[in-house]
Amino acid sequence: MRARYWQYWGKAKPANANGAAWHLLPLHALDVAAVMQCLLAQEPDWLSGQARQLGWQPDNLRQHLVLFAALHDLGKFSCTFQRLFAHDSPDLVTCTNAPAYRLRHDSLGYRLWCDDLAGKLPESLLPQSGHALWDEWMRVVCGHHGEPPQEDGPHLDTLFFAEDKIAALAFCEAMFALLLPQGLQVPAGKAPAASKTFSWPFTGLMMLADWLGSSQDFFPYCATPPDSLQAYWERAQAQARRAVAAAGLAPAAVAAYAGAGRLTDFIPYLNHPTPLQRFAANVALADGPQLFLLEDVTGAGKTEAALILAHRLMAAGLAGGLYFALPTMATSNQMYRRVGACYRRLYAPGATPSIVLAHSARRLVGEFAQSLHQPDRAYAATDATASMRCNTWLADGNKKALLANVGVGSIDQALLAVLPARHQSLRITGLRQKVLIVDEVHAYDPYVLRLLCALLRTHAAQGGNVILLSATVPHAVKQQLLSAYRQGLGLSAAKLEPVIDYPLVTHCAAGLLQSFPCETRDEVKRTVAVRHLHDESQLIRLIAEQAAAGRSVCWIRNTVDDARQAFALLQKEVAAGKLHLFHSRYAMGDRLDIETRVLDMLGKQGAAEDRQGLVLIGSQVLEQSLDFDVDVMISDLAPIDLLIQRAGRLQRHAREANGEMSKDGKEYRLPPVLYVYGPPPEAEPDANWYGSVFRKGKHVYPDSAHLWLTQQVLLQAGAIVSPGAPGQAGAVRQLVEAVYGDEALALAPKNLLSAAEKVEGEAMGKVSMANYNTLQFGKGYCQDSSKFWDEDANIPTRLADETRTVYLAIVDEAGALQPWFQDADPHLQWAMSALRVRSQQLHTLSGGLATHHAVALQTLHGEHAWLYEQDLVLPLRSMSDGIWTADACRADGQPVRVRYSLAAGLEMESAG
């Protein structure tokens, strides 16, 4: 007589209409357990380390985890779940009279284990049935759908029939007999804190095992019990190996480090490494997880230095890949191209590592789309896309993206690992064996910085390595970053004395906290004169004169509206075709086109004739990681670290006087000058000193005290000296600490201190919010680790005004709505037509516009399921001179006129 547990289905959504209509629950359980066994087999070192914490042998731990993986769907024995599949088969249980399915099957399983099965399994199989470790592991395997299971709810008898409990118990006993006949072993040396830490990556592996174990491509439905569980188990193990390999998750062998004298084997163009790169190639590595903080001037080769260190850490067996985290999507796109050119040399010949771009608009980047390949495609080094190879399964969603061998993306994708976002543990699993490289660490506000500290703490606790990059980091920020990593290693917070040397490398590991002064290459040692301008008309004349003389000019403004205003003022002053505008309020396709044009004209390969007389006006999107350079740089007054960053785009590439790339690597243009536009300097300014010039910019940079200090230190120094010697006026470190040091605010005027105090208060509020939102990892994977697991709230990676996606549309001759940006891919063209705006500014279409296009809008939503209700499709009508308009309403109901053009992007003005 067959066991009762064969009467329960586990999957009932067949991909093949000619195959079985359901997959038996015990077989699905073994599919997932087989994938778990395969995944664990790929990480012997990690498994050994976890086994030591428990006082076990690695094989013993592996057997335990595989058994628990087989129990992940106990909740599906519930009659409330079984009633979801309507059938008339006598081979399955009939549950038509069961209560409605309200508590999800993951929580049902955890409740069944805790309230029934744990007390009924024999002591020989489940010793100390109330042991905390068994409870933690059941919470992990049951919580495989992205969040921990609920621990409270209706009485068990309202969720399971008596027959269901009997079948579930028999199933558990059968799994023990097959997978762990000797029964569970009570750990001898388990440290409670270590088991809590272990629960997070175990959860990620469980989610991954369930995803792959549910693939009908490798585990086709079977509605008939096999001859034996053992026979099916052997078949499932073979299929699991194929599934893991096809998903791109098989390990890729790391290449040996060729040594400091052969860096071109890894990065072909590195014939003359910079001092920082030579340091990265030679510094002694610690034995375990470690952090490097690299501070050097723009153009010193920090990216390549980070890749060298990452390669060495991987070759030493301390990591298997890397994730490059950047502040924005645009900077991620640029870095993807750079890393993609050399990442394969991180791995041994014949290895097939995968690279993924991870951010919300990654499929819009041509290089990423071209790198996709089907899992069953044979790899050959001669393939056109061999330099950047990405498995389509890994690329299907940002949740999977961090599992690729090499990832490049926004910092947000990594920060989600420390927030109660669904499947966050999958991100922890993906990052755990990677070197986490974080660029522009000076660029984050207090909220993101606190989340980053939580990520560093978590990554260190999982044995992960970190490389942080920045032009310069204030001492207080450095203290926070290093302390967080040390705490993750189980050490005390860092106690750093301020170091004025620059460039500087800081190395942190267990028993090690050391700083190394470093030289920088001669080509980027320079003095940038700083001149202050306070008259806008004078500034416009300056730009016109410089452009007329054939020089390329960039003016970085603090707001989009100010950038547009400057663009309008210069249209009559600059030759036709030579004036360009770049900011964030363009449809994505237009924005990517503009970005490409900027890099084509002003990038390293830009031709002299394209650069001559070109004027680029833009917002802050120009200041980070875009590899362009101009002859003349102008900036609105901004915080000192951002001005240093903006100055890095001034004569970034050595050129001849005519704009051609320099043949000998020397700079032949006129000495560089950074023009800073702002209010006149005053010893005792009033509270609106900054706002009197920057009416909108004061909301972007409200701390006028630190802006006043920035202006003062630049007036005193007269220049930015990169890198500068300790104590030298204008040296980068001196400038930053003079503005952000502990005693700096004591020199600020009293009328501006209230602004600084307000910003500090808001910063403390952001820190508190970050602490409140961050998962409490010390509690392990459970509902108590966050207050937000049971809510639909979208916990943000950044604090900002709420935004929404707006899709720009045009009306065709038939009255249907077509995407603004045309592309052969119908889904891609809508994504290319999208941009983000503040929800308060653009809330709904006007009544007349909504009525006129009601049918077309309804049709569009019906055809495109990916359109969310909160997304706004904006039908545009053509006006004159390439301007398109639409009527809409703000959130307060006030009418607003929307304009869009390739010249200016999206503009909104009150229509009342």
C-alpha cells in the first residue's frame, strides 16, 4: 500500500499541455533538495567554515541542510492549499470542504512543524525537538518565498485535516530515512551568534534551490509515484547539476595572479601603471576578509587599482567574483563598459564567467543587451560577444543579477541586501563570495551612508572583502566606514587618528588597521587655479569668448532649471550646433543618446574638430564617473568635495594645444582654471546669502554655512592642488578637512549656523530612519528582524521626494498611443520613452485630456501588463519648433502645462 503522502500535489501549472497535470509533492521536495546539495557542493570552503562553528564535519552539515531543504514545502500538506487545484483524480486528496486558503503555505509549513511535527518525530531522528537551531533552520527553509514565515495565526486544526498531519509526518520520516537515516545531531560547539549570521546566506541558497528546483525544463512534472524514492533521488541529483550549470551558477575557475610585473596580462592597456596601481599590485594581503580604502585624485587609476586588488583577492582564494557598486545608473553604464573589456582575464582559460549590469534600466544599455546569450549556447572565444557574456537566467531580474560572477550596477541593488525587501537574502548570497567595490563613497547622504555601513558590517560577517574608492573622504566618514567593517569581523570600532597624507590607502582586517601614504602619477599632479565670479552676465560673456576661441567649455549647475536657464541665455552667444544640454529630465532613450554624444565629442577618443568651441551645460549628472574632459570648467558654488570632483573633468586627458590627444602624455593647453559662480564673499552674510543667487539651488544644498566655508578656503588657497603636500594651501586633504573637520563650523558666520544646525538635525533624522529600516541581522532570519516584513511598504534605498514613472506618448493617425522613442523592440521602446518625476509635480492628466484619450489609454494598459496603475502615460501633441505639450494636474489639483523637446527635456509650469 502506497504511503498517504503520495496523494498530495506540489506543483500544478504544467508548461507542457501533453504532460502530467501536476507534480507530486514528495518529488518536488527532492528536486529542491537535490539543487541544494549541488549548490553546497560548489562551496566546500564556506561549508567547512560553518561546520567548524557547529563542531561538525562538513559532510554532516551538508546532509543536515539537504534534509531541511526537502522539508521546505510542508505547508502544502494543508487542505487549504490542496483545494487550490481543482481535479477529479482519485489519486489525489479531495479538499473541496476545506477552509479558504488565507495563510500562505510557507507560514503553514512552519506552523505545522512547530505545533505538531516536532513533537511527534521520534527522539532518534529529532533529538531535543525544541533546540533553537532546528527552529531557525525550519524558519529558513519555510521562508523561501522572500520573507520569513508568519509565526502566529489560526489554530492548526483549522488549517490541516487530521489526515494531512499524518501524511506530513510520514513524509518527514521518509525524508529522514532517505537523506539522514542516523537522525539530526545536536551541535557541540555552536555559537548562537554564528547560527544567526548563517541563517541569512542559507536563506538565499534556499530561495535559489526552490527557484531552480521548480524549473520544468529540468524537473518535468510526474503524477505517478516512482518505483522508489532512492531511484528518483538519484535522477533528481543528475538533473540538479544540469539545472545549476544551465543557470550560469557553476563555479568559474579563477586565473592565477601573474604578478606585479605582468599587469598587462590582466589589463592590456596598463603598460605604465600609476603609483596607486603599483601599490595595489604589491601590497601584502591579509589572510582573511579585509577592506581597502583607496583615496587618490581623479585620473589616478583607482578603477584599475581596485580590479588589481580584486584579482589578487580572488587568486588567493578569498573571493570568487566581484560587484562594482556605483552611485547612479549612468555611472554604472560607463563602468560596465570598462569592466566588461577585461573581466574575463580574472578567470582561467576555458572558464565561462558571466557579467551582469544591475540596475532598473539595464536592458536599455546596448552592451548589456548584446552580452545576453541563451543557456544552451556553446561558448567559443571567437564569438562576437565573448568579451561580455551574460546568462539570460541571471539577467532576468535584479534579484538574480548579483549571483553572476561579475556584477556592475548601482549601489541600490547591493543596499537592498540590508533592507526587508523580498528576496534580500538572495542578494546576500550573491555578494557573499564577491569583492564588493564601492565607488565615490564620498557622494552619499547620511541615510545612504548608514545603509552602506550596515552592508559593510553584514558583508564582513559573511567573510566578504571590500574595496572603497574616493577622491577624498572626510575623517568622520572614514571612521564610520572602517568601524562598520570591523564590527562585522567581531572587532571593536576603529580608532583612527586623522591622517593628513594624501593620496592614502587604508587597509583593515582582523588584527590590522594601517594607513599607507602613496604617490600619484605626475600627469595628474597639478594646480587648478580657482577664480570666483559673481555676475551672471560676465559669466555668459566668458563662455562666449572661450567658445569663440575654439575651447570646449562645461558649466555644471546645481539644478536642472538653472541649467535650462543658462542654456537659454547662451543660445544666441554660441555657434549653432555647438551648444548642448544634459540633465536627468529626458526620456531614457534621449538621455542615453545625449550621454553617448557627450562621450563621443568630449571623451578620450573625441576628435579635436568636434571639441572646438563646444559648450556643455548640465546638472550634477556630469560630475561623477563620466570620462569626459573640457578645456574650461565652470561650476556653481557647491560643497568642496563636489567642486573637487567637478574640477576632475577639467583637462582630464592630456592634449595638445589644438585639442588632439597628446602623443607624449603631457598637457599642452593653457593652465587649468576652475571658475566658481556664486554670491560675493561676505564676512557676516545674512541667512539668505546663498539663496539670493541660487533661489532653487538653496534647496539642493541647504547648508549655507559649509558653502560659505567652501568659498572662504578657496579664496584663501586660490587653487586646488592635486594631490598637494601635507599642510600645503589648496591641497585636496587640507581643503576637505578645512570645511568638514571637527572644528570647521566654529569659523562660520552666526547668521548661517542655523542652516547648518537644521541640516545636521535632518541628517540625524536620516540616520535614525536608516537604523529603523535596516534589518536586525543579529536576530537571524525571522519576522522580528524587521517591522516591515508583513507590509507592502517599499523600503527605500534613498530618501527623496516620492517619484513616479511617466511614459511619453504620441498619437498616431488611428488615435492609438505610440511610444515617444521608436525601437524595434516594443517593450524596449516604451522603457526608452520613460522618465521619473516628482509625484507632487505631475499627478494626473487634465480632465479633458484623460477623457479624450480614455479608450486609447485603456487599450494601452490592456496590451501592456507591465504598466502599473501609478504609472502615468502622457499623450503629447506637437506644437512648433520641436516642442510637444500636454495638460496635466499637480497632486494638489492645480493645472500644469507640460512641455517636452529634445532641446530642453521635460518642463512644467503652472497653467492656472
